[in-house]
Amino acid sequence: MIDLSTGYLGFQLPSPLVASAGPLSRSVDNVQRMADAGIGAVVLHSLFEEQIEVEAADLDRILASGVEMQEAQSYFPDMTSYNIGPEGYLEHIEALKRAVRLPVIASLNGVSLGGWVRYAKLMEQAGADALELNLYEVAGDPEQSGAAIEDRYCSIVSEVRSQLRIPLAVKIGPYFTSIPNIARRLAQAGADAVVIFNRFYQPDFELESLSLVPSLQLSTSQELLPRLHWTALLHGRISADIAITGGVHTAEDIVKCMLAGARVAMTTSALLHHGIGYARSLLVDLNQWLVEHEYESIRQMQGAMSAGKVSDPGAFERANYMKVLGSYTLSDAAK
């Protein structure tokens, strides 16, 4: 009997497959179907910092305060109707906890303290089993240093951690000078897990109207590679659990995440593309892979290909750069 269970954020999950933050979690019925399909836990769609500001009647004041901000107003969605609003979000947590037994992880998306601490506590009171802080910031100010941004991140995590009893995960992007350093600092600030990586969405250019248009594409398995790289380097070097999100589409992708050292592999794009029932197929294929490769459990394989375990740890470092470049050969058509 293959044991697919894993530990994450202090919970014992029946499988390492977790639904990442996305639109599917807005429906109680969808989450029930995820649980029935074997999903280990679900991260809810995010409550955005802008939504919290709207409730406090701050966003309109900020957007109306000057010409530059008036111009920027068009780039903000209508936060009074976006998702379900702060109070509706708390009610949704309560409804989910009545309906399912799997861990429900609330999600907050923003980059400043604002109402984060207050709503983190309210989410805990509503029954959330854990909280994922989605630190989403596009650093476009040349006067703001990377060190200042990292310090702010750590301050947010420390402040939120001091107010919560439930586990805290922190979701980060890949754009840091030293990912191992910021991951360790976030763990020291109180993060029980580090989730890598956020997907940053950039607008496209509409050439006829010379306007910006939203651009959203589902992930592919190719996006998994940098996540595997950094998970393999971080495994055993930070005290927090590691979760991979982005690029998880097949059972083989889940296997790679586990071998690199992740506790869970998160997906939304695969479920959006194939349907929620696809999770059941992924877990059947995952079980079969373990059988064929003579593994008895997920825990047995976790970290087996991390930087500290492989015979060539230099493959994760700069030494591999020249090998990769030298390995490419031109096709006959390109000669």
C-alpha cells in the first residue's frame, strides 16, 4: 500500500497535491469536489489589499488625490464588486469549514501592513486553518532599494505572525538577489512555509488603440524548472516547509517537486484546463509511479534530489552554466 500522505504547515495531508489560490475555490461545491478527488488542502482565492482599503473608504480618496493617481485609476478593478469583498470572504471561510474537512488556507495579497493584521485575525476567527501571505509587489521605484523591500516583507511577516495562532505561509516571487537569504529571513520572521513562486502578470500592448490590456495565460510544465532549482537549493537550509506552485500539470511534475524537497505541489492551471476531476487522475498516476520505482511513500522520496543529496551538487550552481551552453547542437536546418 503506497502512502501518499505528507506534512505541511503542521497538518497531515492525505496527498501532496494542493489547490493553489485561484477562482475554483470561490465555490463551496468546487472545494467539496476537490476534497472528494483527493486534494490535500486548498488555498482560497486571495483577498486583496485594495479590497481592504475600499472597505475603509481609503482607495477612492487616494485615487482622487491628484492628476497622476486619476490617470492610474483606470488600472484598478472595481474593488466593490471584485471577488466577494472582505466580509463575504470571511463568510465563505465559515461556509467551507462547515462543508469540508480538508485544511482551508486563507490568502491575503498585498505589500503593506494596512488592514492585513486585522483581517488575518478575522480569518483565523472565521475558521481558516492557516494563512498564506501573497507578497505581490512590482518594484518600479528606482529610489527604493531591494534591501528596503526585503526589510518590509520581513516586518509584515513578523507582525502578522505575532497576532496569529494558526500556521503562516509566505508566497514570494523569484526576483530577489539572494533567494536563499530572503527565504531564511522570512522563516526567521515567523513563516512556517515558503511558497515558490508567485506568477507576475504583465499587461500586453494593444497596438491599434495604444492601450494596455490584461494578459493571463495558464502555466505550463516548463515553468516548473526554476521552482525545482530553488527548492533543491533550499531544502534542508531553512526551517520552513517548502511548497511549489506554478508549472504542476502531471504526476511526473509532482514527483519532481517531491524529489527536489517540497512538502506539497500546488496547482490551479491544470484543474482549470482539465477540470477538478483531473486531480484524481494525477494521484492515480502518482501512485503508479511510486509503485513502478519501488517507493513506499512520498516521505521516502522528499529531498532525494536536493542539492545536498545529488552526486553532482554543482549542477545547481554556476558550474553547470557552461555545460548547458555547450550541450546545445544546431539542427541540420539551422546549419
